[in-house]
Amino acid sequence: MGTALALAIAATPTADGTLAGLFKALTSRLGGDAEPLEEPAVQRLVERARAGDRDAAQRLYRQQVDRVFRTVRGVLRSDAEAEDVTQDAMLAVLTSLDRYTPREDARFAAWVASVAVNTARRRFRRRRPELTATGELPDVPDESAPPEREVDTAREREALLRALADLAPAEREMISLRYGAELTASEIAKLVKLEPANVRKILERTRERLGARIEELLQRTGTNL
């Protein structure tokens, strides 16, 4: 891998694309849509779902579920736990649409992320992330003899998760909101009650440390990009 990925993660704007790509590897298999809708189309789905349109509610679910999973997976210790929290969060979203108020300065996804983060926080208080004693990445099963790139992707995914677990909870949450939920600094600032400028500074500092840690973990396992 070399230093290229760590430098890319620490840099701007390359960092956004690099970390976003790593977070994409956290996508669940819960039936999400591959392509996100523009905000006006999302808001139309919200209105239809509020009126009892089941198809609209299902489409909202598919639009948001992978993003929710990527967000909560960044702060929880396992896929299974993240899937449970994702389902709980999405149920809360779909049964609470009457309490959602559209805002010009925040997308529907930001409200969904707030529900997801609050659900994850409750779970996180009960179960802290666990690391191995050595910090080494787990072996990737090769029962189906996956292609080399699939092995690399699996190791990159594990490196990201282990690097996230090294962060302070507030840092991990903000990184997950930025690259898992794909929120802007302004949207994150409203959720964590900080100024957008402070959020940007925290994200910048955290990216640099995250990149160095991911590089360290991948070098141990010989992953090359």
C-alpha cells in the first residue's frame, strides 16, 4: 500500500473521496437502493409515506438503509449489532415521519442520521468496541477463493473499522456522520451542537490520524492498492 492512501486520507479534497470509498465497503445487505435520489424526490416520498403510501415508505427505507448502516457500523463493534441498530433506527424513522419537519438548511438524510446516531448511542453505552490484544487484523476467510481485489477490500474494511475503534467516541461519530451518512459539516454541526468551523477542524485532524492508523494496519497484512 505504501504511504499513498494515508496521504490521500489526510489531504483535501482527495480525502473525501478516499474515506467515502472505504466507508462504501461497510454497506449492508439490507436491500438499499444503489442510486440516491435528489432531495426534492426524497421529500415527495416523505409526503406520500406520511399519507399512508406503503410503496413510498418502502422506497424511503431502501434509500436510507445502507447510509444508516454505514453510519452506525462506524461506532459499533460488529455487523450483526449494526444491522440490529439499523433496523431499529429505520423503524423509528418510518413510524415518526409525522414528527419530521423539513428544513432548507438540512436534508432528510440528516434527520435520519440523528435518529440512527441516537439509537447507536444507546447501544454503545452497553457495549464498547473490542480490539484484539495485538491490534492485528483478523484473517479473511478464503472458503470461496475470492479474487485478490475482494481480499484487499475485506482487509481495507477491517482496517477502517479497527482504526475507527481507536478514535474517541465523538471523533468516531463525526467521521461516521461525514463519510457514512454523507452529511456536510454544517449538517453535522447541528447534530453535535458545534460550530461548522469546529467540525471541519476536528474532521481534518481526525482524518490525518485515521489515515496513519489505516496505513499501519494494512502494512502489517501486506495489502496493496
